[in-house]
Amino acid sequence: MTQERGPSFDRRTLLAGAAGTLAAAGSAGSLWAQSTEAAISGSPEVAGLVLETVTGPVKGSKIGLTFAHEHLFTDFLGATDSGYMDVNWSDVTGACVSRMSELRAYAVNLLIEWSPIGIGRNALLMRDVSRRTGMHIVCATGIYKTFVPPQLADRSVAELADHFHRELTQGINETTIRAGHLKIATTEQGPTPAETKIHRAAARAAKRAGATIGLHSPFADAMRQVVRTLEQEGFDVRRLVWGHAQPSSLDDHKAMAARGATIQYDAISDENPQDPFWGGPTDDESMLDRIQGMVEAGFGDRVLVSTDACVALNPPSFQYSRDPAYLYRTFAPKLETRIGEAAARRVLRDNVIRAFQRGSNVR
């Protein structure tokens, strides 16, 4: 957090967006804009569950509304690039504090951060932002695709599993900040051998800790290959969150939910909803149709939604346009109209607490 060199992020744009959102929250007639954490935190089925956040354990009874898949800072240069994490950390911190304060206006106080090892994860940044804004943040361990940092490149499956497990149970980078879940990913065509090695390690660590794995895999065929590997290592699929699931069919979603997995639709507010890479469409009505289909099939407790936005991304030219505040400013009222208030609260709060609760073997 002491590094001050590198590209600067446009804080003026972020601050202007935050001001606009706060004004919208204050004037909107939506139940969501007027909610308070105290009014939301009354679901007895998740009240006693514990989340491992960057500032320590937090019970479900203390949680208001949530974001199930977001990023504070991500770096896609890779750890071997000379520019990796070479940014102005004062600007990054300021932008993150501004954005989290913006989201707190919607009674949101839990954010699940999906940036794992090798793509700029900064647990100290998360803790600083959490303390300054009151946003509880759950940090990830694991590795994204093949973005393996040099110090882990030659580790065996068992050694990687031990590393992930230490981060879940002891701390990250010689701190006491513990990860609260694992993040893994696969290429869209299916897992490479290098990715499968990471998947096996993650499955072993998750099994030992009783923890959740969040899987980045838009397409069902690739997802099923990864799940077979996870189960070969004894991982319980009921602790799986299938992220970026929206390009796959509703039948695929129902089939995984029937096995106990949680299905995540995480491109809310996407400005290019027909993007063929994500299998579109991701416009609000299409997303609502998916969620309603899951609820009507009896899987309302196995659905998550989020925006998968990133506050600061290195290099800045990689930044993509999604607005996390849109989830509560615009989408949540539509969701409530479509499936009812109780079901919407379940999707936007209770399911997140259940899906990302601390590992059952972590104390």
C-alpha cells in the first residue's frame, strides 16, 4: 500500500458517479432506496451463519444488502510483467472508498470480492477500505486461469492446496487477514492442464476447510468438466457458486441447482448486453426471465445476481463499463415486481450469506 508510482485513475469520474447515485438514492421512491440495514437483517435462517471478512468474522444478522460478485482492484498484466500492480495506490484507495460509500447508501454492507492470487489481489487495500466505509468485504484465495505468480509456479497440487488452505485458515501474506472463499476459472473452451492443476488444489483446500468455491465459467460444457475434477477430489458441489452462468441455458442452471450448486447471474447493467463472448442477452428483462424461471422451478434459494464491476483495473485501458449501483437503483425494484419482495430479498441477501458463509471447518 506504500507504492505511489504508475498510472492514475480518473477519480473525478468516479466521484461524479458517486454523487449522482447518492442523489438518486435519496430521491427514489423504491423500497430498496429507502431500506436500512436494521430493517433488512431479520432473516432467521441466515442470522447465525458466519462470514469471514477482511476485518474478521461477521454474523449474518449484521448484514444488510449485498453484492455477490465484485472487484475493488484487479490487474490483468500478470505478476511477471514489470507494470504489475505499479499504480498510484492513493488514487486506487480513494476511488474504492468513494465507490463503497456510494453503495452503502443503498443499505449494502457486504461485498464478495472475486479477485484471487495473481491478478492484483490486495488484502490490505480491502481491509483499509472496509474500515473506512463500513463495507464488510470477503476476500478470495485461489488462482484465476493460468495467472500464476512466479513464487507458486512450480508448486505441486498438494503444495498449492496447502497454500490456499493457509490463506483460508491462517492469513494472507503474513497478515491475519483470512480469505473467505476460493476463486477459480477456466478458459471458455474448457480447462487446460495447467488450470486443472489449480482446480484440483482448490478442491482439496475447499474440502479441508469446508469452504465455497466460486467458479468463473460462462459455458456449461466447460463448467461440467471442472465440476468432474472438483468431485474427483472430494469437493461437495453444494459449496459451489457457478459464476458467469448467464450464457448457458436455463435447463443447465436448473440441473446444477438440483445438485445443490448456486447459480450466479453477474452482468447486471452490462452496456453491451448482446456481446457474443458472454453469450447474451444480459438486458434486464432477459436476466429477470432467468431468475423467475429458477424461482418457479423451486430454486429461488440457489440464485445470486451481481454486476461483476471493477472499481480500478490495471491497465486502465482494460476497464469495462458496469455500474454496481444500478443493481439497487434500477434492477432490484424490477426484481421485486417480478418475483415478489420476499423472493427478491432472498436473492439479494440471504442467498449470498448462505453461499459464502465461512468454511465449516474454519474456527
